[in-house]
Amino acid sequence: MIGYILRQRYKIVDKLGSGAFGEIYLARIPTGFTRQPQVEMCY
């Protein structure tokens, strides 16, 4: 999953942890991306 581009916007750069409910990854917006970052939450 490292290096994967999520939603054509976020690049997965590191795995932070995992457990019974799933995995947590660190994602960054690649340089050169022109849109302003927004807070997005998933429940």
C-alpha cells in the first residue's frame, strides 16, 4: 500500500499501525498539487 495514490490526491507514505479494526497509514498531498487541503473524516 505504501506509494499508492488514494482518491487521486493523497500519497500513502508510511504505515503507522494495525489492529483488529484495520490499518492506519500516513498520507501526504504530493508537492505541486494546486488545490487547498481540506479536512476529511471517515466514520
